[in-house]
Amino acid sequence: MGYKMYIFGEVITNLNRNRVLTITSIITVFIMLLLVGVFGVFLLNISYNSEYMDNMLEIRIFITPGSDEYRENFVKEALVEDGSIKYLEFESNEQAFEKAKEMFDSQVLEDLGPNFLPASYTVRLKDSINVKDFVAFVESIPDVYQVDYHSGSFDFAVSLTSWINLISGVLAILLGILSLFLISNTVRLAMASRNEEVIIMKYIGATEGRIKLPFILEGTVIGFTGAIGASLLISYLYNRVFEWFSTQGAEELFLAGLKLVSVKYTVLMIFLVFFGLGILLGIFGSLLAIRKNLRV
Amino acid sequence: MINFNNVTKVYKSGTEALKNVDLAIKKGEFAFVIGPSGSGKSTIIKLIMKEEEPTGGELYVNGVDTRDVDRYEVPGFRKKIGVVFQDYKLLQNKTAYQNIAFALRVTKTNGRQIRKMVPQLLAVVGLLDKANDCPDELSGGEQQRVAIARAIANNPDLLIADEPTGNLDPKTSLEIMNLIYKINQMGTTVLVATHDKTIVDTFKQRVIVLDEGIVTRDVPEGRYGV
């Protein structure tokens, strides 16, 4: 126990001695985790609401006007057989006619009759990312007159998710490398400034483990401290966003059907993931620095 | 204790630092290694400390062939050897007490034993009253005493002193050598690499002379120039 307390004291003393570098490294880890966390929480909520978003994205398939029941069923079977849809609703031309009468001058429509309106299928996909392939397939089915979907919304949603995934991934890697580099640099400079100490330790018979341990712990403290800061800030911000969104935000953003992941779950995930990431960054950053600089 | 059997050392640069050196130092012996710069004194020390490997021949330290000491055994091997340097190599931000305790901590001595042993070691080197002083508050001689106390903290079988009086005045040099000699009298084998003619002549111990990597003279109770 005595040696552990001694090492802990040494770690704190040494971090304090290289204060500027220590603080710089902590801030880098903090910023990295903060940015990754913001995107991560965003992705978490998008994933949580993916069903809602899928439901927003409906495809309307119009059958050639004047088609009979046989042709309507042919199209339906082709759609079902494809396997991409999770929801299908049929609207006959008569039903469409009734709806149209509610919207337009019913007298004019009565003169036209229901036959000019096509029957249609409304579908929702299991996976919206395949929408373009699905539409291309549907357009090739005989007796399909037109395929209608809010391509802008689809493309936007799919694109948004892809971009968020990509940016999060790239940012996480870049910032992770930057943090590793800075932590590694901190430890390397600490080793250089304590070169005499390392030499003495080698000469008096300290094992490599005993020599490395303080430096690894210093890197871990840096990673851990950055992680705590980022976790607390994101938790606080998310709590504020959650309160705002639940009370008025959803309405203001026209996203009334959306729900945010609970604060409790999100905060737990943040703390678990960040602590793990922070500590790993600290350990690997330190190992990177001491690997070349230490050999008994 | 130490046996050099036809040892040769050629560095990567091509420098032949030692050439067919045959040397035996017995347990409990006191020996000076003297010679001009580049004669191979430092190489002898590095080989004994397993900082370098012989290019040829065999070197035994305490009965162990240094070639058989693998990387993970080096710390244990070095624990049995105390080293004193010309520039003391004390930790500037630690007190005399802490410098000695440091040597014990990194070799897994427990806290209670450290608290018992450090004052004893300070007493051996006559610095009990300077326990709480940092190196910049100590004279050169006092710093070297602390370094010696640190070197013997783990009760080594062998004490190597590499120019221990190089930065000290004659009076202090003599005090330091008396201390090292006292340690030898307690049973520790001592090897002192030095340029200090006065010290060698005063103590009249075994003198091993190196010149361009060759042992040119090896006499018991020798003098520097003779």
C-alpha cells in the first residue's frame, strides 16, 4: 500500500511540475471527447427515432388508370415479393375520388367520375437507405403509372445520417490521433525532463515496469480528467436540450413525433464510453512515448 | 567476483575499446582502474553493469556470465551493484533522505524498512543532520556522500565508483575515498575508476592500468605512475 501511495503522490507531483503541458493535453482530450460525444448523442437519437423517420418517408405507387383488379393485384404481389416493404396500403380510384371531392369542387369532379383517378399503393420501406433501388424496381413493374416519394426528404434523411456517420467517424479518428499524439508528447517531454531519474532507476535495478508505471499513470490521469470534464459538460447540455425539446422544442422544429433518448440512459452511456476512451487514450499515449525511450 | 576472460569490445562505430582483457577481481577486494581518456575505463564499467555486451570473450560478475543475463533479469543483476558517479546524479527536487529512499522504493523495499534503513545509511556517511536538505543546499562532498549512501542502500556485493572525486577538492576527495574504503572494509568489493593520482598513491591498493583497451599494468598496492 505504501508504494502505491508513493507512486500516486509522484504522479500528481510530476503532472503539476509540467503543468502547462498537462493542461494542454487534458484540454485536447476534453475537446475530442466533447465533439465525438455531441455527434454520438445525435446519432443515438437518430437511431432511436429511425422508425419514426421511416414512417415519415412514404412512397406512393400509382397504377395505370383504368386497370382492373387483376392488374392491381399483380402489382401488389410484385411489391410484396420484393421483400423491402414493411407497410402497404391500397387506395382504390373510388376512394381517391371521394378524397378529391373533399378538396376540390365536387360538382366538377362528379362530371368527370372516378375513373380518371388512378388506384395507388402507399408503402413504407424496412430500410429507407435502399429507396432509390426500390423505386427503380417499382417503375419497372408493368401497369405502374407513376412512383411518387418526397425524394428530397428521403435523400436528405439518408444523406444526413450518412454524413453524420462519416463526420463522426473521421472526427473521432482524427481527434483520437491528435489526443494520442499530445498525451504521448506530454509523457515524452516528462521523460526527457526526468531523464536523470530514469537513468538512476535503471542503474539501481528498477524493473522496466517500475520505471514505466509512473509515466503510464500520468497519461491515464490526463485521459481520465479530460473524460470527466467532457462527460459532465455533455450530460449537462443534453439535460438542457432534453427539457427544451420535451416542452417546446419539438413543436418549434416541427418534429412533434420525435422523442429523445432518456437523460438517464444517455448520461450513463456517455460516462461509460468516455471513461473507457479517456483511459485508453491515456494508456496508449503513454506507451507510445515510453516504448522507444526506455530500455534497461 | 569479477572475471574478464579474454574480453574484447568493439563498438558499432568500429572503435576497439577493449582488446583481449584478462582480469580477475576477488570478492572483498579494492581496486583502482586508471588510464587516460579513451583507455577503456568506462567500457569496463559498462560491461560490468550490463549496459554493453562484450564482443568477444567472457565476463563473469558474481559467478554469472553476463551473456546469460536476459533483459528481464538485468534489474535484479544490477541490484547487487552500487554505482557512484562523478556528477553524483542526485534528484534535485528530492531531499537527501528522499534520494536514498528512492533507491529503496524502486527495489520494492517496504515503507517501514525504508524508514529504518535511510537514517542508518545517512549515519554511515555522516549526514544524519542533512536529511532534509536538497542537493542545492549541500556541498559537493555532501552530495557525493548522499550518492554513496544511495549506492549502498540495497547492500550490494560490488560498489563501482566512476571518478567519484572528479568534481571535488583534494580534502573532500580524501574524505570521500575514506568513506568508500570504509565500505570496502565492511566486505563490499570496490572498483574505482579514476584520474586522481593523489588518491591512488595515498591508498596504495591494487592498481589496474588501461591504455588503448589493453591492461598494461596490474599491481597490488600500486601507485599511479609506477
